[in-house]
Amino acid sequence: MPSTTLTIVVLGSGTSSGIPVVGCRCEVCRSRDTRNQRTRCSALLTYAGHNLLIDTSTDLRQQALREDIRHIDAVLYTHYHADHVHGIDDLRGFNRPGAEPIPLYADPATLTGLRNNFSYIFNQDQPPGYVPRLTLHPLNGPMTLFGLEIIPIPLQHGAQMTTGYRCGPVAYLTDCNAIPADSLALLENLELLILDGLRFRSHPTHFNIPEAVAIAQSIGAKQTLLTHLSHDVDHPRHDTELPQGINLAYDSQRFSFAVPLNHPYEPSHEN
């Protein structure tokens, strides 16, 4: 079967404050190690020449310039918290002249949040201005974009539900503190799992690192990266303390996998 390459780039691995945290003088915030310098959480999928962005983080402009991103073909949203959506205005730089608006995909609650919080973009009664050209699309189940099957993964984020994504052999699960049983069943035979792991202390809406390690080991991906990291996490010190196959994410990390071309990914069930 013909295949092509699926690439995922960790655009941002930091929590809502970003790292360094403004005004903080802790050891991590003063660190010169670039792995401790974390922009807000986001990722980029590239498949068959198309770029799919996961979330428009507050730092989207910085991330796009750093990674030399020249086009965005669609956006997948996990939820509508500020650190995951407030870079939405920077999408206007990707509106190519004469091209169709960029489609945004999300669960209904997130679409409502986007429509309400960014009415200047989505309210057609507003006077015209320099705003990104975007369209909202409800995510009701698995879909195929540009030949790549995308499977939404419902997640628990405190009292709120968020959406993770499985794309072929990769799953991206940020902002969660529980994974429902039905969602776990969608996460078998992963090559790469990118998973929320905020800090070592407990938190009411995020996995802490011991919890993330435990759930990662139960999922059993070949490689797991912990993301949405706070300034409590010192990459050079704490990464070495994690179990084999589990590591801390850092900005600009890149992984590539061969996946079937123009066909949904069918994971192997061999032992």
C-alpha cells in the first residue's frame, strides 16, 4: 500500500503562563536550557503537503516564525481556554489571496466559545475589517482531512470535557485529568502519545506527572511525551528520572511516521 509521511511538531510545550513566567525568578525561569523555555501548548501535523494546526496558542505568531510555517490548511481545537485559542487572529497571515477560508474544527461547546469570544471574526453583522477568514465546523466523530483519518478523543478536564486527537499512529491529549474508558479503547498500538503532565503536585484539572506516567504506562505507546509543563518542571533534571519510553516534551520537537496514503490508518493488533 502506498504511504506518505506524517510529521508532528511540538510547537509549544508550556502551560498557560508560558515559561519563563513573567515576574518569576525561579531556577527554571532563569534557565539557559532551551528545553525549559516553553511557549503555550500547541502542535502541528503535516501530511501529504497539508498543515493541520492543533490549537491557536497565545504564542502562535512566535511559533510560526520559529518553525517557518508558511500555510495552515485547517485547525483542530481541543477546547476554548485562552492559552489554546487567543492566537486566532494570527491566522489572518495564512489567508492566501483567492484561497478559501481556513476551516476550524471543534466540539459544539468550543465552537460556541469561539463564536462568542471572537465575535469580530464570526459576527457577519460587524463592519468589515482586517480579520482572519475562518469557518466553523462541528466535530461529530472521526473524519478524514486531506486523506488523513482524524479521530476525536473525548477527555475530562475537571468538570469540562476537552478533545484530544488520534491521527494515524500519533495521539495528542492535552488539558486532561482523566481519560474515559471509551476513549482509552481508541488509543491502542500508538507509536507516539503526547500527554498532559503539568507538574509533580496534584492539580484539579490536569494530570500531574506521576498520574501521567501511570496512564501512559497503561496505554503502552512506544514513546510518550509529557506536555503542558509548568515551571515546576526542570527538563535536564527531571527528564532523566522518568521511566524508559516516557520523556518531557520541548518546543520544536519533531517526529515522523510512514502512514498509508489516502486511506484511514489501521493500527496493527499484533503483539
